[in-house]
Amino acid sequence: MQDPYCSYNISQYLEIKIITYQILEAPILHTLELTKVLFLDLTTAIQQANNKFFPHRKPPRACSQPWWDAACTQAAQTLRTAGLDGPNTRQHAHCQLKKTVQEAKCTWAAKAIHNSSIWDVTQWRHGRRLSHIQALRLPDGTLTYDHNPMASALSARFFVPPIPGLSATQPDNPELLPERDFEPFLNIELGEYLRATSSTSAPGPSQISWPILKWLWPVISTHVTALFNGCLAHAFHPPLWKHALVQVIPKPGKADYFVPKSYCPISLLDCLGKLLEKAVAKRITHDIDVAEVLPPNQFGSRARSCCLDAALTLTHHVTLAHKINWRSGALLFDISGFFDNISQERLREILCNRGFNSLIIEWVDAFLMDRTLQL
């Protein structure tokens, strides 16, 4: 994928700026301090190259819309010059511009519908995205337009209070598995994970997006691989990668958009941090499959398994029970805020019990600690 703004200048700039100390083809980070320095140098170099060579996106003007035509331009020019002829002339020109714009929109929409497939046209029913929430109803029934009360109301809805302390060791713990080895990450491995990412995902706090990482991967692959291996070797997850920008979007089809439950949060994390998370998750999933860490009747957190398999298994058991004249029933649980309130001590105990390498366990501890967000 080639972009006109991705020129050799960016690669040359990064090769000079990316590392300030002697790390050449295969950098090895022996200490935590070297890992932190590499993280700062890498992030700063990409950000500076991004700001220097890539144009900043500007808000679109009316004349850049697809329905704008020559008649709209002429009507807008007439409105600009009508102010010198008196208010009546200006009012008539303003009405004429609105009429011209409406006709241009109708003409463009009819042509777009005729030339598009029915599935592209159905996307229009989603309407326009809201840039911000207009107002929210507080628990006392009043409407607020202020950011702080709205943030408090949304936080109370999205983030449930932490549960009481859970004992790390449980009596039904399975038999302890031996610790397995962990091989360092490879450039080819991380490159495959990077190519599988979506180029349309929004970036996190550093504004380093997936397309930028893909464009610069031939230059930064060695350094990113060394950084990821250093993060696991020293149980380090940078604070920038722990900070999330939480965007609130409305749920479709809700009757009342003044209540917080009509919205859902989306966390925007740094893309480099998400790439490291994805690499560790792939290694954990591989261990689950190869070492048979999970029982066969667990369908989540494993490859080639989904909710459909669980539904088919449940249907099979119910059908079998009916054939032998047994009564069957199902008990379903919906745990609110489960992933937001995972017991770190209990998770560590489970990972140790299932034989995961100590590098992964220590990194998971660092990954879960001191996380922040901006709502």
C-alpha cells in the first residue's frame, strides 16, 4: 500500500532520529532503563515525522461536499455580493441559495442511488454521527449541559464499583502444569499481526495510526521487535499505552438519548500498545491449543471456537435429554463489568497454575496496573 505522502524522506528521517544510542541491526535491551529510552525515542521519532511530513486534516467546507455544483457556487457568489444592494436583495439571495442547495442535494442523491448498490444505500439509514452529546438527564431528573456532570453520569453507568477482594487460591484449582518456555518475538511474526489490523481504526493518545505503522514498518520493525521483547523481559508496559481516550457513541434505535444507558463507550488505545497486546494474546492462544490448557467444553478464549459451537453443544445435550425422557434446563449468567473488575491476584494464580511463562505473568501484572482514561 503506497501513499503519496509516504516518501523516502520519512524513512530517512526515522533512520537518523529513531535511536540516539548505539543500537544497530539487532538491539538487545539488557536493562529496564534502556527499554524506556527506546520507547521514548521510537515514539518521539514517529510523532515528529508524522507532524512534519503528513498534512493535518482540516474540517470540510461546504463547497467540498459531493453534492456541491456550479449552480451552488454561483448562488453563493450572488449572496456574497448582495449585501451591497440592501437587506431585501440579500434575503432574496439567501432564499435562492437554500433552494439551489436543496435541488443540488436531490439531484446528487438520485444519481448516487441509481449508480450505487442497494447495500451502499442502506448505510444512509444510520444517519449522521453526533460530534458530542447534547445533554444528559441526571439521577435527580434534571438536564445538564456541563461536561463534568455528564462525565460523572456516564462514568457511573460504564464503570461499576470494584468487587470485594477475592482469594487468589481456590479449592477447586486444577492440577499444576509445568512452566512452558517463551520464545522472543520475531519481525515476521509482528509484521503478520500488523498487516491483519484495520487501517480505518482511530488512533490513541499518540495519534500514531495503523497506516503510519504499516508504511514505516520496513524502517522500524527491528526496533519495535526489540522494544516488545524488552517490555516482556523487564515486565514493562509504558504509561502512554495504558492511557485510553474513551469516546461515547449513541446506541442505535434508542427512544431516549438523554439517559446514559443509551450510549456505549469505545476506548482508543495507542496502536503500538495494541500490537503488543495482540502479540501476547496470540502466544497465549497458541499455548491454550498446544498444551491443552483449557477443558474441551470451554468455547471462549480459544481458536476455531465461537458462540455457535456453544449453542450447538447445548442443543445437542437438550435433544439427547429429551430422547431419554429426562428434563433439561439451562442456567445463564450475565456478569456486568466482568473484564473491568478482574482480580489481578486471581488471574496471576490461574496463569501460574496453567503453566504460562513467568515473563508473560509479570508483563500481565504490569499491563493491568495504573491504567488511566480520559472521558
